[in-house]
Amino acid sequence: MEPGSEVRLRVAQCFRTLSSSTDHGDIIDALKTLNSYLNDGAESRTTSAEREEFRRCHYSRTLRVLVGQLQADWMHSLSAAQLSQVWDPLFLKGPPDQALLVLMEAVSELSPSTGLDRLVCITERFLQSGHLADLLWSFCLQPAPSGSPQLRETLLARLTSLPDITANKLHPNNRALFVPQRYYPLLASEMLAALERTCQALRGGTDCSSTFVAQTLGKVCVQGHSGPVLAVMAPRLAVCTRSDMVWQRVCWKLLENVPERWMESVLTGLVQAVKSPDAFSRIVGNLVLTNKKAHFVLTHKVLLLQYKYETPVLRTLLGYLASDSDRRPLLIQVVRSVSQAWANPSAVKHTPLEQQLYVSKTLLLTVSLLTDSELQELRSDLLQCMLGGMQSHLDSSVVRIRTMGMVVGECLSSRMEINGTKLKFEYKQNEETRELLSLMTPSMCTEPEPEPADGADFAEETREPSTHRSTSQSRPASQRSKSDPDSDLDSDDDLTPYDMSGDQEMSRASPPRYLRDCLETLISSEDSERVELSLRVAESLVRRNVFAAKEISVQMTKVLLHMEDKYSIDGFLALRQAAMVALTVIDSVPVTQHLTTEFYSLNYSLRQRLDILEVLALAAQELSKPASDKTTPSTSTTSELTSYETNNPADWRQVVDKRIQSKTKLISKGSTQPVTKAAPNRYAPVAGYFFFPLLRNYDKPEVTFDLLGSDQLVLGRLIHTLGLFMHLAVNAPIAAQMGAALLDFLWAVRYHADQMVRRGVLFAVCSVFLSVPSQSLLVDLSEQLFETRTWLA
């Protein structure tokens, strides 16, 4: 049999075991079999061809199957040690690109549940274990792009937007490693690790490609995260390119492979992160000569169109243009364009003052970098610029603009030495003028370039801060135990044993913390313990998570209505009823519409129809009561907000009240009971949804349900429920319509043979008389009143 067919059959058998088997041992064996295709050691039971076939064709599907089984019973029966041995490695030992895609897809699609928490932990371990560097390195080993371009784009999007994906899903419970301030420096260190492997491979004669790393860098920068990424990468690249030509070639190729639409973000971020022109030159190379986008950004846009950069950034950029003979013509081109912009009268009048100051700094810096021969070549242009520009600036009514023109004119005349004379103006010295004058002095980079820690060490510090803390915290305890030899000499024979007669056996399973986990357990679980725990916490979960309950209210009501007591759970009927009542109260209209529709449907037992009536009745009673106020301010909160300190622990308001009461003579006291706050009736707006659908099909007998025939038990209960709805609708706007409809229904059964039905009719008629306004009774229901008097007589 071919290796591909054998692997396919084994994997299919493992999938069937995971989806249908209930034997704990079979589940463990299936997971171990899948893990064997990811173990590359000598003890592996599979061949290299089988492992390659599994990684290429079956790995992604395996992970999706595991994600689909997150709510299975066997997942909750495995201990944490077993999960870390046979489940986690399937995500951490396989191809990192496929694992990241499946993890991000699952995190995006799953609702809050224990399964989502599990996947978030796996994603955190994935990042902490250096798998991002493995992912980037796997693409560096491919000299030419392979695979689907759409797949690469999807992977690139997931890799660069992981903090956004996790924040949208996990907020406000996001992990610290997923926030941008932690994730993007980690990604930068992993890119450095991939570039380090690339340099080592090139020294060994292996061809590599930096295209995917360049695309990752470009996309991260264009999304606005160039600051934290290049703050990590730029110092390290500046150090590595000092004496290593391979590193320089890798950096040049990296920037050449950045897509043109992202080139500007990378270059502007890099020129701000690098601290010296020499380091920028070593990293960028002659990219400004070979790439049109880089040429436009570095020689025009940064210098003339934008004015947000500091003076060190201008020194770095212009020093880069002046540091190589091939780039010197670009410096001369910049001098001409900047001088024209500075001398333009329209620009002096209409551009912001900050931009004019920025252009003035650029002009002085470029002139200071010119050699004598270049200065002679540009003498006529600079002289025309100086004369025209000074005139435009001196004609301005703004003092700062006039001062700016004077300072620049002095500097240019001093640099060009026109006939041995220098211009001199009288102006007030300030910080701005001193800075402009200092720009004519060429400033060499005296600041030593930082020697950052090794990239691997930085990545370890970024990945595992919690690990170092936990080990540091656990070390003192172990040292104490070793340094205290007398601790084992204490005898505990004299201690009184605990009374353990009332202890209960601890449950292996834990109750669900999420409503969707509870629903999944009630639907598909065969574990009696999990089902019982889910049923016991269902009501509290519904009332605690209103938003999640509204999403699945109808589905969960349907599941609870059809649920049977297969495991003889104590209080099963009460627990199920309480959960259904909570769902009806939280999401009244959809759930009530579903229950009233199902009441007359086929294939329902009498017990289920009675359950529907009981749930509706209890929900209506709860809705008609005032809602409890959960946000009652307390005096302790007020005292905590006091802005001054006091030695008396009692609240100052209480002290003042006690003094007033002690000095006040009371003749009589009024009511001491607190005044009840008015609250809206939550039942009145939805009373019609409870009442009218139950009157819709009472006279249509079905195969399994004949309300006016043999099922008089349900009929009596229905009439009592309708009477209760009528009684609770007192003062509701719809009460008159409900009363008329109920009396029409009651006259058809008022002479019923069953005693319970007749009692229900009497109760319902009394509810109508008590709830309908007297004016409506006399005007709209006069005929029914006459018939009722005759019937009662």
C-alpha cells in the first residue's frame, strides 16, 4: 500500500474514534497516533515520507477536527497533564503557518466558552515558543513563492493583525501578550531571528528569500506599528551591519522586497529609528537610486511635503545622501528644490509657519554638507535664492518670518563668502534662532550606537515574563525546604484528626462558566455528571449573561422543552422549569412566540404542553413584579470618595444626623417604612404575546391533541393560565381586548362536564371583571355582563 493511502486510512480512523468513541483509552491512542506523524525523532514510529504526507495533506484538517471536538465529553475527561501531552503538541509541533491560520480562524468564530479559553492558551504558548520565527524561516527557505497567493495574503493578514483579532473577541479579557505593546516587539525579534538564520544559511551556501519577511515588515509598518517594530529592529541591524557584509546584503534585499505601496511607511519609520547617517546608509544601501518610490519619499516628500520630523531625522537623511559619491547628485538636486521652495513668495504667504521653519532647517543643513566645488557650482542658484527669499521674508508682517529670513540670509552669505562681505542683521536672539545658526556647523554623530542584547535573548524576555516570575517565586520555597532539616522532625501524632463524616466526594467535572458551553453539554454530552452540573447552573448563567442568552434563547428553550430525565437527576423538573422561566423573562417575545406556537403542534406529550403553560404562567408572574434595583448606592462608597482624611471612622453625615436627632424634640413619628419606588410593569407591553396565541387553535383537534375532547386536563389548565394572564394585565392598555376575547372563549366551555374546567371558567370570569376597567365593562361588554349574570344565577 502506498504511504499516502495508508496515512489517509489511519487518519480517517482516528477521526472516527475522536467523534464517536466513548472509551478513554481509544481516545488517547488516537491522539498519540496523530502525534506520531509530527515526531521527527529517532523513536518515531512513522517514516519521513508518511510524516511529510501528513503535514502536507492532513494537518490542517486534523486541527479543525480537534477544534470541532472542544465540547466533546472526552475533552473534559482528560486531565491537564494529558492534554499537554497528547492535545497541545498537535498545535505546537506541526507546520506553524497552518497552525496559526486554524487558531486565528477558530478564535474569530468561537463564542465565549471554555473551548475558546483553551485555544487562547494554545495561541499564547505558540507565540512564547518561538513558532513565529519558525513560520518566517519556513518562507525564507523557499527561493521562489510557492503555494496559493491568496493563502499567503491570508496568513500575512492574520500575522500582522493578531492583536486586533484577539482584542475584538476577548475584550476585556485579552491576554497581556496579545496587546500591541507586547506583540509587535515580539514579532520584530522573531523577524530578526529569521534574518539571523538567513545569514547563516547564506554563509553555508543555501539560497534563501526574504520576500515574506519584507511583506510582513511592510504591512506592520503601514498599519501604524512602525514605531515599536523598528525600535527593536533598527538598533540590532545597525550593529550587525557594521562589519558583516552578509548582513548588509540581507538588509538591502529585505528593503528591496518591500512592496511599493508599503515602502513609504518602512522608510519613514526607519529614518526615525536609526540614530546616525552611517547606520542608515549601511541598512538601506543605494535603495534611493534603484527604487522610484524610495527616491520620491527620501528626496522630496519627507523634505518638502511633510514637516513633522525632528532635526535629528533631517540630519540622518541628508547625511545619508551626502555619505556616498553615488548619492551626492541627489544632494545637489535637493539643494536646488529646497532653495526654490524657501524663496517662493507664494509659499512664504500661504504655508504654515512650522513648515517654513522646517524648510529653513533643511536648506541650512544641505548647504552645510556641500563641498567647496559643489558650492561654486550652485553659487548662482544660492545667490538668487538668498536675495529673492530674503526679500519675501522681510516683506512679511509676521516677526518670526522676518527673523527667519534674516538668520538664513546671514548663514548663506557666510557660507558663500560673497566678495568677502557677510550680511549682518539685528534681531532678538531666542531658542529658534540659535538652533538655526547651529545647523551650519556639521555635526558628527558623537552618540555611540547602542549595543542591544542578542535577538534570541530579547525574544526570550518578551515571550516568557510569567515563567521567570513563577520560577523566582517558587525558588524560595524550595530553598526553605532544603535549608530546614528539622522540619521533618516535628511529629503530628498529637494532632486531632478532622471529622470527615460529612465530606462529599469532589466532582471530576466542573460546572460550565459560559452559556454556550452549557447549551452544548445539554445537546450532545453523554456524561451524566456534566449534564447535571450544566442543568443546575443554567438558570444563573441565563440571568447573569443577558446578551448571550438573547442570542440562543429560542434554541435553548427548544432543547430544554424536549429534554428527558435520562440520568435521574434530583429536582430535574424544577431545574428545567427554572431555566425555561429565566429564558422567557430575559427574551420574552421570541421565546413566548415559540412556546405558544409549539403548544398546538404535533408530537408533543400532555406533560410537555402542561410544562409550556406552567413556564408561561411563572414568567408572566415574574414580569409583573417590580424589578429589583441592583445599583443601590451605599454610604461606604460615599465615604471612600471623600477628599479629606479623618480620624473618626464613622461617616461624617451619620455624625451630623445623630447630633441633630439628639437635639430635636419629636412630637410624633410618621411611617418608618421606606417608600416603595415606582417601577414599570414589564408584563404589560408583552401581555398580548402570552395571551392571544393560546386562543388561536383551541377548536381544531389534532391526531395527538384534542383540547375540547378527551384532553380536558390540559383544557382546565389552559383556562386557569388564561385567567392568570388576565389578572396580571390589570391596568394594561390591552386589558379590554383580552377580556372580550377571553369571555368569547369561555362561553363555549362554561357548561363543560369536567369540574376542573368549570372552576377554571369561574376563575377566568372573575379575573375579567377585576382587571377590565369598569367603563369598558359597561360600554363594550354589556351583552357579556347580562349573559354572565344569567349563567351565575
